Amino acid sequence: MSETITVKPNNNVNNLLKFIKLGKPQFAIGLFFYFSLGALLGVLFNAEFVLSKFILGFAIIFLSTWAVHYHNDYYDFVSDHFGTPTAISGGSGVLVEHPEWRNKSKIMGITLIGLAIGISILFTYLFSYSITFILFVIVANLIAWFYAAPPFKLSYRGLGEFGNTAIGLLFPGLGYFALIGTLNLPFFVFAIPMLFLQLLFTLSVEIPDMEGDRLGGKMTWIASKGREFGFKIMAISGLLATISFLILPFTNLFPPIIDFRIVALISLIPLSLGIIELIKKPLDKFTATKYCIYNLASIFAAVILINAYFIYLIKII
């Protein structure tokens, strides 16, 4: 009588892929365009484009952003049980499926942050930058850490939007800092419309999670005030971003080669969606999530197009 031998599949590769999925590295890659936008602005201010600076600077951004989802999912472990992950929000769902990985997730987050800070120290040494560069990286990671972590737990106290919106300053800021060697008034003025675009981004990723966040004890603006409020703020943010871009040339802080009317025209992409959402009022979860995915796509499209415009200007200088 023949004996049937069953070979159990090796789950190591699947588990590794799930653990990588937990960190949502695709978001870290997507934020490349925020970083490069700041770097290109620096070049338009006559900074020399040094490839090693650019690569090391982006490595810091990549590791810091990758770390966010590991430590946020660790601290959001309880609240994530009340929601369903979407393509743009709700955590990865991996720790809900594998609670035994929770400590590993925290350790991974800390490790990635440590690597990011380590590279910032190396960067400062190699290019003789001020220690302010290291402090900038540390502060950026602390803001991300305390989004969900105690004692501040910003997202549970109605302050998470301020931390997330700061990305509109921090990520292009690191690109600018890496190339030009400092953060100055022109950058902070340029960051104003970027902050409005990032607020639009932040609320878009909160809207799908409204019900789960309420049950999980999070006090996001959407959980507290609802989706209709969120769509109104997003439309206003899009409008303020466009207006801000139109005002920038009147500050006389920027090279005259930059035509901010073109940048403002590009910013109409997310603004137009915001106006459509005000009219349609997509308040059920399924429809709201669909529009929020469109919002994120429109913001990335706008940022990529501004990058392309800046590259064009650099080539004709």
C-alpha cells in the first residue's frame, strides 16, 4: 500500500512579504516627489545638484516614512480592530491578523528611525553641515512617532492633523536643506501652499476610517465632525493652496524665472476635485473612499507636474 506524503508549503516568504506590507513602503516611495520638489527648488536658488546629497537625503526620508507604519500599527493595534483597511488608510491589517508580530513591528520602526538618524549624522559629517540637519531629522521622526504613541498620542487628542500636515513642510524641507545647506525664509514661504495640499491629503486618508476611528477612540477631525465637514475643509485647503501660489511672486523672494501662475494652474487639479466633492457630497463610506483615492492621486499628480516644471526651468537656465 503506497503512502501519500504531503509537503507543507514554506510560509517564510509569505510572512516576509506580509511584514514588508506592514510598513507600506509604497508610501515612502511616493513621497520621493515631495523630497525632490524641495531639492529642485534649492537648485533654482543656485544650489549645486550633488547626487550623493540627493541620494542620502532621500534615504533618510525613505527610512523615516517606512518606519511610520510599523510604529503606528503597533500603537494603533486596538483601534485597528474596529476598522477595515483600504488602499489609502486604516493601517495594514497585518498585526490584526498576526498579533504575535506586534513587538517585532515596534522594533522595526525604531530600527528604521535609528538608521535614518545615523545617515543624517553621516551626511552632516561628509558635507560639513550644521548639527541643525540632524536635529531636523530627529524632530521629523518624533512628530511621526507621537502621532499614535504615548504620552502625546496626537491622533487620539484631536491633534493628529497638525503632525500629518507638517509633512508638507518636513519632506520638501529635507530636500531643500540637503541641497542648499539651510532652511531660509523663501523655503518657509513656499511651504505655505504645500501645507494646505498636505492638509487635503491628511483628511483624505482619515475620511474612509471615520467609523472605525470613532469606535477605536481616535479623535481625528473626521471622527469628531464627520465626512461633510472634512470635504468642506479639503475644498477650502485646495483653494488656499492655489491662492497662496498666486501670491508667492509678490513676496519678491523667488527667482523671476519661476512663473507661479503655472504652478497655481497645476494646483487646480486637487482644487477641482474638492469642488466636485462639495457638490456631490459623497458621504457613504464606499463612495467617500473612492473620491479620497482620487484626491491622493490628484495631489501626487500636481506635485509630480510641479517637479517636471522645475526640471524644465533648471534645463533652460
